[in-house]
Amino acid sequence: MKKEIHPSNYREVVFKDMSNEEIFITRSTVASKETIEVDGKEYPLVKLEITSSSHPFFTGKQKLVDTAGRVDKFRSRYGARKK
């Protein structure tokens, strides 16, 4: 390996999925201003909107978000058409 090309600031960081509050600890160089205490130890905190623990592809659960009947409106307009 070449010397002095890899970051030297690897440390343990907590990544938190904000949709289901699940956390996981891994090593990273990502910068963070927030911290969290886990098992009596303080770690930098990185908040994520979606991770593999909440993504529909990995969980197998689809969430249907219907705002103001858009899905029903689409189905009534295009769902009954035949080729």
C-alpha cells in the first residue's frame, strides 16, 4: 500500500436512521457536529433519512403514500384503459 494516501482520522461513528430510530456503529471519516451516547460511550452522530433497515427494497414492505387521492385519481384516469 502507498503511504500517506489514506485518511488517518478513521473513528467509530453512529449512523441513525430517522425513519425507524435504528442505530448502527461503524468506522468512518465523516464529519459530524452532533454526538450521541451509546452504552456509556460518546460517538459522533450522523442522521440518515433511509437505510437498509427501512428501505422498501431491503425490507420487502412497500409504503403507499397517497396525498389528496392522487393514486385513485390516476387509477380512474388510466387504470381502465385497454390496449
